[in-house]
Amino acid sequence: MELGMIRQSMESDSSKQNFWDGRYAAEKIPWDFHGVPEKVKAYLEHTQPGRVLIPGCGSAYEVAAFHAAGWTVTAIDFSQVAVDRAKRILGPLGNFVILGDFFRHPFDELFFDVVYERTFLCALPPPMWPAYAVRMHKLIRPGGRLIGFFFYGDEPEPPPYPLIESQAIQLFEHDFIRTRDEPVFDSLPVFAGKERWQEWSHRPASSD
């Protein structure tokens, strides 16, 4: 394969840093909400604070919302351009944003109470989804929750890569129980009609 073709392939692979650096640098970011979704605001109003992780945080608007609600926040993205953008937006709170690989970063916390999902899973090619589920199992404390927005349906030109119900069950049912599944009414056009707000509770460790 010629070098130019290799470079083009890498730049079109959403598992690579170059893919996201290029889109943030060019402001081609239709997934950027420019604020905090209503479902997050409602969740924070009715949930006791704890430790939250935001993987693939992008512009990281939710960092400020979680922090204001009393949470200890860690956000991570492997795109330098995205992290720089988040730090500009957040000001002093930008210190909560880490440049790193979610799958390899040695988080100081043994467990998180909550991991907040928004546009991270659907940005990953489906062959990476099992590693995502395993990582969630390791990072979320027993009884903790994976919460956020999950993208379902059809997408002829991914990313984003949509889930189907059977895939979600296969990914999560061994270690998690879905406790909430609701429609979303303030989705961006790229996700309209296909997002679900879901909460998955991490099953307690087996005593067997």
C-alpha cells in the first residue's frame, strides 16, 4: 500500500488520534453540544455526588456541571486538539481534563462511582466495543453506574457507530443491569431520534 493511501486510511479511522485532531482543528464537530444536556442536569439534581469519569470528553462542557454539583471529576481524551479546546472552555477547571488513552491510562482511583458516556462508545469501531465493556467493569465500583447517551439505529456512513438492542445486551448484561432507558428530546441533528438516556448499574461481585 502506498504511503499516501496508508495516511488516508489512518485519517479516516476513528480509533486513531489523527482522526479526531483533524476534525477538531477544522471545527468539523457536529457532535459538540456547546453546553450540558437536560438529562445530565436532571441526573445531577437527584443524585448524591461521588467520583465521575468522563471518557472521550471532547470539549468537556459537563466537567463544570458535575463539579458545580459537588462531584470529583476526571475527564480524558486522547486528542491533543480536543483537550486544548476543553481547557480553553473550562478555564481553571481544565485541570480536571487529562490527555491520555482511556484504555491504558493508569487512573489513580481504584473505582469510580459513575462513568458518564456521551458520544464515546459510538465513536469507537464496533470491534473495540468488548474492550470498552471490560474497561467499564474494571473502573466502576460494584453498585456504581455507567450512565449517559447511547446511540441506536442505523447509520449508513459511520462514525457514529450505532448500537442495536442485542449488541447492548451482549456487551453489558454479564456485569451490568440496565435500570433506566428513556428517550432524549434535545439531541443534536446528527443523533436526533436515535439517542437513549440509559443507566446501567454494575452488578455486585459474585460470592461464588
